[in-house]
Amino acid sequence: MKKLALLILVMGCAAGAFAQNATNEKTLFERVTQIEKKMDWFNFYLNMQGSFDASFNYDQSGLSEAAFKMRQFRIEAKGNITPWLSYRWRQRLNRGNNGGNNIDNMPTSIDIAGIGVKLNDQFSFFAGKQCAAYGGIEFDLNPIEIYEYSDMIENMSNFMTGLNIAYQICDNHQLQFQILDSRNGSQDETYGPGFEKSRAPLLYTLNWNGNLFDGIYKTRWSASVMSETKDKQMYYYALGNDFTFSKKVNMFVDFMYSDEQIDRKGIITGILENKDAALLDGHNALDAEYLSVVTKVNYRFQPKWNAFVKGMYETASVSKTRGDIEKGNYRTSYGYLAGIEYYPLEDSNLHFFCTFVGRSYKFTDRAAQKGYNTQRLEVGFIYQLPMF
């Protein structure tokens, strides 16, 4: 019983799952003081992505906006207090900080805030607010590295409070089991009125991270079930596949599918908002289905230069006919990106970039909407600056 009580008290976290973008770059503190930092109990970072964007909508008037933007600005602190105890905190500064009405009493600006416990070489835990252990290679990257997310990820709730248990089967395979709150805000804020509350609004995820064929093929697969409201669930599956063909060429392919008895992502709800409101139960549409396939290829043709292309294919559908809301596909979207990156420093993830982002949205006849296209040209920088 004592061992069980200890496990319950310290449950939570996959130490390896959240250690993103570590580099050997000297911290700003070391550069200023000329003193080598020898402890690992406090590491502090600025995560930044800033650019000049020129956005176009050719279905309307061409250039729609040209502006400087800081798309990502997060501060982060993490460290190892002892060989078995660690912590991590990351907060997005360009987002609202009011969390008093949230189910976990935490503002949505906080991505991660919790402690990790390593029980032995196989078991580790993390307790607190954290990223959902969804599969997918891109989903696991630091957000500053993403120029344009897929519709699937862009409209997901990714950071919630709970527990993560990691089991390191061997050097090449890890399993994670995670239990989180299924939402941040209240039920009415998330789904609208008209639904009976779930007594346990929780998200359960099983995740497998694999490393096969001497690192040539890596997996990040997951299956999740979320309690949305009473007797209504969301089922989410993600298969992330990473391929390293050589030191110069790598790619990933992510497959994602979401079956939502209440439309959590809101895309179908937005399409159907002109339909019979009673069929939407006052807010979100019912029986939404989303499919997403994302792939990206990187070519490091010079030590300091990387070129990439990325493609996205996604559908938004309704799985059951209800009244005048027909079963079937309502929207297909395409994303296409190409760009070049320059890394001026060794042992640093600082890079400057120029990238083109295109999106195309096509609606079926049942959606009764006109499709449109958008394009964006960006020139900017990405940097996880080690401060201390």
C-alpha cells in the first residue's frame, strides 16, 4: 500500500517526451560572465519566431496585409533538481493570462507546468499541466519550428492538466499512458448549452514511440478517447512516421483521424451555422469527422543551409444524417509550403528563413459555400535562445 500511495503522489511524466530542442549552445549568462555553467537545476530559454509577412487572397483583392509579426514568443524554465526529480514550465506571453474560470484553474497561456519523477531506468512520471501525448511527428516539435499547422492541430486543445506515465521498454521503444482533463474552460464555453455534463471529463491516451532500423524509421503513434459530455465521446488516432535517409535528407508523414460525437474542433460547426440551429444543440454540430495527412521533406544541402517542402491534405465531414444535415464530406483543404533556412551558428538552432505558405479550401455542394485560396510569404527568424 505504501508503494501504491507513492505512485499516486508522484504520478506523471515522460522525461524524454518533453525534452525538445536541446542544444550545446552557451547560455547568455555564460557569455556575459565568462563563467561556465555546471549545474543543471535551472535552464531558462526564450522561444521566438518572428517574421515579416505578406498575405494574399487572390479571390478578393490580392494583397490583404503586410506586417511584422511575432507569431511565437514563449519563456521556458526546466531543470533537474536531483537525479530523480525534475520540473518544467513554459508560458506563451502573447496570449491572455486569465485562468480563474478554467476547470484546472490555470490560464491557457501556460503550456507546461509540473514536476517529473524518475523511479528507475524504466518508469518515469510527470504531474501537472502538459502537452497531450498525441502521436504525430510535427505535433511533438517545438511550436516555434512550425510555419503553418494543419487544420487538425490548429483547432485542437493541446495543453491540459493531468498525469503521464512513461515506460521505457528498451532503448528503442517507449510507451506512455496519460490521463488529462478533457478541456480547459467550462463545458458551456467549450460545447455550448444543451448538453448534460460528464462526471469525469477526462482524456485517456496510449502512446508508442519507436526507433527502428538503427534510427532510420521512428514512430510516434497514439490512440485517445475523450469524454466530451455525458454519453458523448471523441476518438482520436495519430500515426507519426519519421524517416532519416541520410545526414542530409529526412522526412515525416503524419496520419491523423478524429471522430467527434460533439464537434470539438469547430470546423464543421462553422460550415453548418446557417443550417437549422436546433440540430446543432445550441452550439456545436454533432457527429463530426476529420482526416489529416501531413508530410514534410528536409534537404540539408549545405551544413548551414536547409531546403524543405511540405504538403497537407485534410477533410471535414459529418458521419450521420440529422434532419437537413447530410452525411458526407463538406470541406477538403490543401496546404503547400516551400522554403529555405540558414543556420549561421554551430551548436545553435538560430535560423533565418524565407518561406511560402499556400492554403486552398474546397467545399462540396452540401456545404453551400464558395471555396477560397490564401497565400503568404514570410521572411524571419527562429531562435530558442538559452538565457541561463
